[in-house]
Amino acid sequence: MILRGRSVVAGLALLLGACSGGGGGVEELQPPPQGGAVADTATARTIVLEQADMPAGWRGPAHTETPEERARARQIAVCMGRPDPQDTRSAIVYGPDLSLETTQVSSIATVLKTTEDAQADLAAIRGPKYGECVMAAFKEDIQRQVPEATVQDTATEPLPVEAFGDASVGVRLTANLVYPDRTDKLFADLVYITKDRSTVSVTFFSFNQPFPPTLEQSLISRVGHRIATA
């Protein structure tokens, strides 16, 4: 189960962080109208989680995008009435996909071209379509990655999180992966924080029980204080 769990969640981090600017790498960026791509990338690097932020035993590689992830990021943004993330983004930096047994943490930090773009993304995430759009992509991607399982009982609910920056938004997604011999429940907590032009999303994955809440809140606090002072 551990290996299967990791293969599932590693491919979900970017799609759940779509409104943080997922899809595309730094080499694809065009110079933004303010700040400069180099400076904005340096800012984003100070925000994401790294292995040093985690307790002993957590390990993970750098995140590597796939074409499917980029397409999913675009799909979620368009579903919510926002443009392709590449059109509004100045810089993007991914934290590593850090795992311990059946839990994983992934983070994405971006700097958008304007504060207006950041506020529009925030309004979309707070809007009524966010849960619907993310859940549709979430379910499709699980089924694509684990074709031997049937995805059932998907649900989304607000996740209370500590306030940082201009706003913090949390959502919890759950789904049952039904195999012939067992059922695994997947929890995915997505936390989105924005301040001025900067945004960060942190996604916490776990199987069969929610991600440890004390560690989750500690990591949210870390990125929250980082983006508040970036």
C-alpha cells in the first residue's frame, strides 16, 4: 500500500495547487511588468517547504512535472473562470515531494505579475466553483493513476486554517479507493495563502486517517510566516 500510495499522491500535488500557478517551469516565463522574474523566483524559493522543515525520517525528491499535471492545472483554472496560470505568473518554485510511510507534503510558491491577478485568483478560490472544479480533476487523476481501483465516495469540505498574509483558505478532499481485496481512504488537505503578488499552496496527503494535525498546523505556520515577510 505504501508504494501505491506514494505513486498516487506524487501526481496530485500540482493539480491541487493549480491556482498557485501550476503548469510550466521557470524556463518558460516571460519578464513580468514589475519585480523581475529573477527577483520573483528568489522570493518564491524562500517560501516553499524544504526537507529541513520536516521531522526526522521525512525524505523526498524534487518535484518533476508531467504534461498531465500541466493540463490539469489549466483545466482547474479555466473551470473557475481564470486564465491559464502561465499567462498571469511571473515566477514559480516547487518544494520537494516529502514522504514518510503513507503521508506526503508538497508545496508550490508563485509570484504573479500583478496584485490584481493574485486577488482574482483568491476570489476564485473563495468562490462556489472551487471545490467542484478541484474535485472533478482530483477524481479523474486518481482513476488515471490507479486504474485497478474504483474511486468512490468523494467529498470536499472547508478546512479551518490559521490566517496569514492577505488571506488563508483551506479545503479537505477525501476519496475511497476500492480494490478487489480492500478499500483505502485518501485524504488531501490543500492550504492556499496569498500576500500581495505572492501565493503558496501546501498539500498534505495521507491514507486511511487525516494528516497529523499538529505537524500540519506547524508547517502551515512556517509557510504563512515566510510569505508574510517575503
